[in-house]
Amino acid sequence: MSRPFPSRHSSSAAFLRVNGKIRAREVRVVTADRKQLGVYLLNDALALARQHGVDLVEISANAVPPVCQLIEIGKFRYEQSKKEKESKKHQHASTVKEVQLSPRIDPHDLGIKLAHAIGFLCEDMKVKVALKFRGREMAHTEIGFEVIKNFLAQIAPYGHQDFEPKLIGKGITVMVTPLPRNKRAKNPRAGEPGRPLEKIQPNSNSAASPASAQKPKPVASDEPKGSGFANSPFANLEVK
């Protein structure tokens, strides 16, 4: 049994009425470049489409009369999918990633959390920064606010906070939204030129390598530097 209405998760281009599936008696016909040709009876519009070797595609079923376009159905579906992909690129960030902190977080752990947050913001994701207090840490909430303030200051080139940090229950929460691409700093993990190397480079005045240490030194020879032959017949000749 076919469904009377399309699924909400399906593409609208998959449920187009084309050619003989159009139900209207009269339709408004437009060309592929959206130039209006006028109102035609459905049979006349179908004959016009066959004459041009294209399809009659209903693009606005709710209009009176419905609007149909003279275009190849394959080309129409391709253009629709291309428009959908372009619109998704310009959508606002909807994915939310959470980064958890603590009042006594280690500086190394804080750097890792900071790198994760910057990576999420550079991928157009929102970041929820949550700091949780445990036990007697609730007596010094100002320390937690200082950690949050420092964290937000370091990710400021990549995102802006939606509201001031709030103390809710036993934790502090704040939401960070990524900045637009043209105003956002570059991702430090992208490997831009001039970025300091992560690996430790060997020191220039370090110890010599084992290969160089084991290399034998040249032994001074008492033999005169004469001919280059090893077994020269004139070696024992005395010149008077």
C-alpha cells in the first residue's frame, strides 16, 4: 500500500509529478531558465514538452494553476541535489560537543581540552563547556569561574560565548558558538607554514652519533708520500 504523503526524511525531488502523473487540468509553463510561456491545457503542455524533447516537471503544485517546467528530469534532480548540498553548507551549527573541566585541572589536560574545543569550533560545531565541582570545591566557586574565564579567553579567536557562565547546581555551564569562517582564526592543527613543530628536535650540541664515534682515525704513516702505487719497484732504490 502506497503512502498518501511522502516521508519527512525523504527528499522532495523524489516525489515530483512528471509528464503523465500531473493531475492538474491547466498548468503554467516555464522554460528551463524560468521564462514564462503562459497557461496551457495539460495535453498541450505535454505536446510542447515532447516537441522540445524534454519532460514536463511540476515544480509548484500549490500554485493556481500549478507551475510546470520544461526540463529533463535527470538534469532537474541533479540541480535540486546540488542546491540542497549548498544550503547545508550555510546552515548554522546544530551539532553540540561537550568539553568537561574541573577546578583543579592539570595544565596539560587543560591544553588537550582546549585543542578539542578549537577542533570542534573549526568544524562548525557548538561547544558546551561544563565545569563540575566535587565535595568541598563548592566552597570556592570563584576558582571554577576563573578556569572558565581563562578557557573562554583562549578560544575567543574561534568562537563566542552565547551567554555569561552560569552556576547551575554543582557546575558551571556556558555555550560557545563558532565564529563565521571569514572571521575565525585558522585551525592550529591544519599545519600552516610557520607553525612550530610538535616533535622535539635534537639539540645541535648533543653527543656525536655512534657511527661517528666508532669511525677510526687515520693513522700517520712513516712512508714518504710518493707514488700512489702500493708495491712500487723503485721503493728501495738509492739515489746517489
